Amino acid sequence: MTDSALDFLFATICERQAHPQPGSYTAQLLRAGEDEILKKVGEESVEVILAAKAQGNVRLVEELADLMYHVLVLMAARGLSPEDVAHELERRRK
């Protein structure tokens, strides 16, 4: 996923958080709260492992995309951003 795609996805999540749309899965997930978001992060993490072990790269990429989406939803729910993670990675690099 390119930085621009990641930025666009996170911006869309934040938009749904600020202005929930009827029928929006993102808005529904945010409304359900952190426990539900964490449940989805956990489920997607397991699916990434299963895909990596036996389902091939195409399936792995699909599951990684799902995991990344749910992690971004968690970050938005907590008031964090991809930049926060980038800063931590930069700190660790030094």
C-alpha cells in the first residue's frame, strides 16, 4: 500500500468518524466501540497468520489489507494517526 493510499484510507476513516454515514461499516465499527474494534483486529491477525501459512500471497495481501484497515480504525478511535507510528519507527531507527 502506498503512502497516499494509506493516507486516503485513514482520511476516509476519520471522515466517517466525524460525519457518520448510514450503512457505513466504518461508522458502525466506531460506534460499536473499542472492544469490537479490538475483536476485529484480533480476528484479522489470525487470518493473516493462516493466509501466510497455507493460502498463498494473494490471500495474504487481502488479509493484510483487512488488518491494516482495522488497525487504522483503532488508531482513529484512540485519536492516534499513522504519523504517530511513523514517529515511533523513526525514533527506533536512531
